[in-house]
Amino acid sequence: MSVTAAMVKELRQRTGSGMMECKRALVETGGDLEVAIENMRKSGMAKADKKAGRVAAEGVIRVATSGDGATTSIVEVNSETDFVSQGDDFVGFATAVANTIVNNDVVDVETLNELELDGDSVTVDHKRRALIAKIGENINVRRFQTIKTDGSIVGSYMHGIRIGVLVELEGGSVELAKDIAMHVAATNPVCISEADVPAEQIEKEKEIFKGQAAESGKPAAIVEKMIVGKVKKFLKEITLLGQPFVKDGDVTVAQLLKNNGATVKSFVRLEVGEGIEKKEEDFAAEVMAQVRGE
């Protein structure tokens, strides 16, 4: 049976694969469309498994809120390149993953992967692997967090597609929560207040400040005061409440919240690729690998 252009077109529409790959698959099956699709799926999944070890440090952050507004989730989904992360297939998958999380009582990625993807009839992991086979890059659902409210207010802020923040307030307003979320996106505080800073982190900074102050040659009493002052400054810089508000540097976040009768219960900030060690790629070798279909 001869392979026609119409057959190739139909196979491309149903699989999303390239023209030459579709033609080759149809030739191998003597024009049997359904067998070609099955073979391509098997081959694609095998390729997806081979790509599982490749570093995926690009991607998007997505936020979803349940219909009743009581649950808000934020998720990071990674790809190998920013080019893929901007594609409709990838963005659609990431959005569906966020919706899956917010509509299910799920606490970890392993459980999430076994759930049926929102708006689809396959699991999250099956869809992820199928997308790897189609796109040719490793794709991972890396991490997510969910805030369930009990009368509190949750505001979100997205800085492009790479940084997302959720802020939960007791009191205040949705607008205030969004403003605080924007602040968190910009300043990346370690925690809410000084009381939340780990003791070991404070001691580590003290040792650094001691070394710096000792080199000044000042008396011990002055050196001690210098250390205390530096620690206070450090704590203000890394804690949300101690930082000057980004939209009005004359007030701290703590003062802003007090003026609006609000307190921060929690916040989540996710940034794409944060903490992932990126591998230095040989561009020429990468192109050749893609040409060879590796």
C-alpha cells in the first residue's frame, strides 16, 4: 500500500510528530495508520524514559484556585529549555497540573503523578511522558504547595512565568495580600519574622560579622556593639516584616500590615530552576543529538 500525503497529514494531526517521522512510520507498517500510531507511542515512551536523567531547570510556575476559593495551589513544572517552556503544549500541561492539584487532596509529587490529569483521561505521569516523546525534552513536575483557608485571605502574584507567590493573611484584603505577594516576589525573604530565622543561620552570620569587626582594630566593647548592630540589620533584611515595603520605602511591611489590621499567616515563593545545578551544554553536540533523535 502506498503512503499518501493525506495519510501523513492525518498521522501528524493525531500524534503531533514531524512529517518525516510520520512518513517513516507509515512506510514501516505498509500504510496501517493505527499500527503506526501504536508503534510511535511505544517508541516515544522509550525515548521519554531515556531522557528522564537530563537536567530540566527551565519551565513555568502556575497558580490555580478552587471554585469555592478555599484552596489555592502553586506548582513548578520544568523543561530543559525556555523555548519549550513557552510552547502551548507545555503551558497547557502545566496549567492542567495546577488544576489537578487544587481539585485533589494531594500532598506529594509521587501521588500527583498517579492522578488523572484535569481535563484528560490519562494520569499526570502518562501525559508527562507522552509530552516528552512529542517535544523531545525531559519534563518534570518538580514541586508544589497548597494553602487551604479557614476564613483567611489568599493573594497571589506572578512575575512573568518564572516567579510565583502565594500570601495568606488574617485580616486585611485581597488587594493587600496581592501587594505583599508582589513584595515577596521582589525581595525573596527567608521567613516572616525574626523569630522564624533558624538559630544556626544567625550564629553563622555572627561568626562572619565577628571576623569583619575584629579586623577594625576597635576595642572589644565596640566590636560587640558592631556585631549586635550588624545582626539586627541582617535580620531586617531577610525577614518579610522587617523589610521596607517595595511600593513605599518609608514603611516596613510590618507597619503596612498593622495599618491595615492584618497579619501574615504564611507565604510561598517558587522560582523556576531555583536550587537546580545547571549543566553546561555543548551546543553543537546538543544539536547533533537532536538530529540523531537521541
